[in-house]
Amino acid sequence: EAQVTQNPRYLITVTGKKLTVTCSQNMNHEYMSWYRQDPGLGLRQIYYSMNVEVTDKGDVPEGYKVSRKEKRNFPLILESPSPNQTSLYFCASSWTGGPYNEQFFGPGTRLTVL
Amino acid sequence: TQLLEQSPQFLSIQEGENLTVYCNSSSVFSSLQWYRQEPGEGPVLLVTVVTGGEVKKLKRLTFQFGDARKDSSLHITAAQPGDTGLYLCAGDLVRNAGNMLTFGGGTRLMVKP
């Protein structure tokens, strides 16, 4: 089954404790991205990647890191999480970044930083 | 201020009513997509519109892209409880390193039986 998987689905942590949210897709997509979703703000892009070893900042990259060492994986790293990073996070992938780039979303990771 | 403004933010209607959701921007988009998101899941694509003035229909849902490609609307005819969810518009904005989807704030729709 074609899908985007994220782990963990739920995470409660404390300020300053490094964490990684994994994302994996099995559709051989080149383009992957991370979004955060907050009430009334829709989805805001954190980082995106056009291909292996190619990443770029989205609208809200501060406090986040990503890496793209393999085509299928695109982990999101929070080196020192803070309470304002409490949010619902989605990983997405698509074939390319072109005008027909349907984004396939993962199920989301709900993160709470205390 | 968001690049894409959706209205209304919330909509609660009775089954059988019609409704329209709007997505507006001052920027021109190469394409615009509408997604629907249900609780506990990621958004799922409903439609992509590319040409100014384009109208697409998906059963009881009608999507329109503005002539200037700055706005779009979603019209639902005879809404049903199964239409309940969060509707998101997303514009494809060309950037230096590649295209990027910019999302609106969403319209949360509840259709009561």
C-alpha cells in the first residue's frame, strides 16, 4: 500500500530534550516536506527537500533541522524543543514540486513540549 | 497575515443546505488545490485547478479558480453529514528552488443530520 508513515504518532516531552520525528514514504517520491498545523493557521511549511541531500527552508524553519540521506526518509529534528513547538506535525511527499504536485500526507504527529 | 485567506473559518449547517467556501489572495498561483482533512488524519487532495476561470466538479462539490488565478471557491450542494471536515486550499507558489504549497487557514465544516 502506497503510504507516508510517521513515528511517533504522539509525543510528550520536556523543554530542551532533543527529539526526532521520522518520516518514510514508499512511493519513490523525490519531493518531501514537513508542515506544522496550528488552529486557524492552516499548515505552514517547515522544510522541504527536492531530492537526496537537497533541502531548503520553508516558512517556519527556526528551531528545526532536517536531513535527506535516503530518498524514502526525511526525519525532522528538534535539537532543543520549546513549548511554542507544541503542534501537530505532518510529513508529506510528492513526485515533484511542479503545479500538479499532489501532496500525500502522513497521519500526523502530535507533539507536546512541557 | 496569511498569503491565502479562507472564509468562513467555521461553518455549521443542516443536512441538505448549500454552502460556499472562499480562498483569496493578492498573489498569483500557478495552480490551486483543495484538500479535505478528517480528525486524526492528514489532508487528502480533492482537486487541482490550473487554468484561470477553470471549473471542476466532483459529485456535489464544485471548484472554481478565479480568472486572475488569485482566488478560488468550493461550493457544496445539498451538504451531507459525510461532508463534515476541515477544508484547506493550497496555492502553488513558484519559488527560487522549486514550487511550494502555501496553505490557507482552513474552513471547519459541520453538517448536522
